[in-house]
Amino acid sequence: MDDEQELRNRMEAVDAPSSRIEIDALLQAGRRRAFRRRSVRAAGGVGLATAVLLAVPSILNATGASPAPREDVAGASPTTSDGPVGPCQMTELPVPPGMSGVEVEAVDPTGRYIVGNSTVGQNFRPVLWVDEKPSALPVIATSVQVTAVNASGVVVGLAHDLPDEYVFRYENGAYTRLRTPPGEWHVYPTPAINAAGDIVINAEPRGKAEGEDSIVLLWKAGSTTATQVPLPTEANVYDITDDGTLVGGTYEKGYAAAAYTWDQSGKPRKLEMPGGEKGIARAARGEWVTGSLSLAPARWNLRTGEVTKLGPPLPPDALDKDGPGPGVQVNASGWVVTGSPRGSLLREGDPIDLVVPAGQASDVKGVSDTGLVVGQARDKNHSILGPRTWRC
Amino acid sequence: MRPEAEREYVEYVRVRLPRLHRMAYLLCADRFQADDIVQTTLTALYVDWKRASGADNLDAYVHRLMVRRFLDERRRPWSRVVLSDRVPERPTPADHGVEERDALVAGLRLLPKGQRAVLVLRFFGDLSVEATAEVLGCSPGNVKSQCSRGLATLREVLQTREPVTTAREAKEA
């Protein structure tokens, strides 16, 4: 008998142990997860009661060389140094004609550029908003997914023409493919870009599914040739700051170990990890770094070295691993966007109140230095109602 | 979720659950981890049911979700932090005597995750080389080479164990 047929037969005959999973429990887990997403706004209301008593660092003073904020933002008291933040008012973001299911992905530090994607089947279709005017970007591959944009409007993302996949830069109406070193590489998770236009991502050899032998690639602004950053084995990078600092962490046997920043020569700075906790850094802006520490979203201050946990840890036995996600983006004032499954906006650990119509919930994806929040509104069934912005 | 949509979801899961669980067990070779990825896959499916149920091939979509969850543990920092805190609370797979009773499962456990995923998708999921490549995000050539290496390793492992089985069966007979 040939090997393949024998393997088929034996797989069918494996005596699998009984499953603990029951459909009722699945339904409860699914409903709870959907419910938790709906509860984000309610939780925000509770947090606000104490949040108003706290000072908020100035966003406007901290932006440095960023372009002037919009007039309505500049005039709003929440952006001054001592005022409360929120409630932040919602605006619908228009989508290109004929597109549906568009989801916002990121905003640049000035708030002028926003990127997002629509889907057709399981493939992405890219959208760029400039001053909140949307345009569908050209589709140059089976799937084109935009994931970040800088203050000059340079967009980065991932293109898939299976089995081909690559990082691209979109600038002045044209795509540029960014080359990886010789060999077959899988790039992950998504590229990041800084103000100058430097782009970073991790890559692992094709077929190595667990990040084994992964490397960190850097394309300097305008370049299509990657350089490999000399980092330790199992180090991954998720963001690059405007001064070129790389943000990420190390892994041990596949598990997050410690949050780090590195300069481009590979010189490390280990971020504070109190009590032997484990964690990883995901993003940085100005003096702030965000990520996760043990099971909670966390924020580090690069100037003082101080670390703050921004939420309660997720119970280890949580059936659906739901709860506050890791910090995935931070603005110059230290406001933290938490990632999936709960896209919320935290200031000093408290959710900022984002106004949505009754029966809807906000799902935050990014925040600019000017206090422009981007994301989507979802209905009570967690379906996407469309891209939205909130002004804080 | 609307009651009607929830009924559709329950019906789908009721029919597919045993097979999804078996697939997860072949992938993980660990009953607890298998339950975990089935649970997370089907919870994600619940939340995304409206979109997923419109997929051209729902089974392929769910298989893809599950295999990505199996493979992506290393790539998703958040999940990895969660798992690192959970692992010590569990016995190691070697402690589950039940899992050693099948030589195939023991053999699968010796393979790298990528090879295991290829073999399970190809020979349990009955996916073509091209469809497997699409699920895994790699080239068909890569699927073929992983498949061939995985089969070779399994053949070796199973052959070395075979005489033991044969001797026991002979004794019982």
C-alpha cells in the first residue's frame, strides 16, 4: 500500500481522545466575546468618572515638528495640558463608491492620512484617505493590504500573489516592491514606517512557521534593498521611531520574553520588566513605548524608564482569550490604542469616552498626535457599520 | 448575532465539530491544545459568522482559521504571552499516556509544525497541493518538499515501531 493512502487511513482511524468542548459552551464564549466588545463603551463611561480628575499631558506641545493641527482640534480643551479628555465626537468616514466592508487600519501622526482595507472574498483592497477624502488605490496583486502611513503620506503594506508575497511602498501614485534578501522569505506581521520613510518588518525562511531563524529587515527611505539588522536570535521588531530606534522584543522558545529597543547597529536597551514578568514592546512615539506586560497592556516611558500596566491581566483560564488587548499604538501624549479583540483607547489606563449612537460600539485602530481617533463603529452583533473618526 | 444566524452557526458546528476536533488533535498531538484551538477557532467563527458564512467554501475557510491559529502562536506576540503563562499550569504532553497509544500521533509529534500542517491538510483535509499552499501562504513546491520530508520521517518512525505492534498482535492471536 502506498504511503499516502496508508496515512489517510491511519489518520481516519486515530483514536482521538474525547473533546471537552460542548456547543453550549462555544455559544456562551462567542456571545461573551461579542458582548465584551459591545461593553467597551459602557466601560469607558465608568473610567471617565475618575479620568476627569487626572491631568493629561499636552498633545500639542509634544508633537515637535508635526504639522499644525486642525483648527477644531487646536481649539478643543481636551488637548491642552491639564484638561479632561472626551467625550470625543464621532464622524462617519466616507468610503470609495462601490466598496463595502471597509475597515480602517491606521492613521499618521498628523491625522491627515488614514489607511484601510476592503475585502473581496479573502483578499484585501486598499483605501487611502487624505483629509478624510477616500480613494481606492490600484490593485496590483491578488490581495493588496495597506497597514501603515507616515506623515508625508507614504503608505506601506503587504501584497499577495500566491505563492508570492512582498512588502510594498506606495508613494506619489505608484507602488514599489521592496526586495528581500536572496532566498524565500515569509514576512510578518506587517511593515512599519517612520517619518523619514524607513521601513521595518520581520522575515523567516519559507517553511519555518515558528519564527525560527527569523531576521529583521530594514529598508532605508527610498531604498528597495533591505539590510539585515544585527539582532539576537529570536528577536522581532514591530515599529521604528522617527529617530530610527527599533521597537520589539526577544522570544524564548517561541514565547515573548522581554521588551527591547535597539539602535540600527543592534545596540540594545532592555525595557523595565518588574518582578521577572514577561512582555513585548509593539510600538513607540516620542518618549512613549507600548506593548504588553504579563497579560496586561503596558506603557513605558523612555525618558524616565518607568513602566505602567494599563489594565487588569487576562485570567489564564479565559476560554476565548478575550480581554484588554496589548498596546499596539501610542501617540506623542502617551495615549494607547489596545489591539484585538478590544480596540479601545486608553489614557493613563482609563478608556477615553468615544461617542457612538445607541446600540453601537467603537473599535479603535489608531490615534494621531492631534487627538484624531480612527476605527470603526460596530453594531450589537459586532458587524462593521463603517469607518469612523472621533475628535478628542 | 441574530437568532436565525445563530441557528445556522450551531447547525454548522454540530455537524463539523467531531471532524474539526480530530483535525486539531492530529495537528497538536495534544488533547488540551487541540481543544484550545478548536475553541478559539469556533469562537472567532461565531464573531465573524456573518462574513464567514458567505465564503465560497466555508470548510476551507474554517480549516484555514484553525491551521493559522496552530501555526501563528509564534507570530502573535499577545497570544504568546498568554500561552507562556498558561503552559506551566499544564502537564507536559508526555504525561498524557492516552496519546502514546497511537504510533501515528506520536510520530506526528516528532515533525516540525509546518510539516505536520502539510500532512494533515493534504491527507486528512484532502486538500490539493495548491490549496494547501494557499492555506499556508507558501509555494506549492514548498508543500511538496515538506510533504515528502514529513512522509519520510513518519515512515521511518512507524516502521521502527511496527515490529512491536506485530509482536503484540501475534501474541494476542
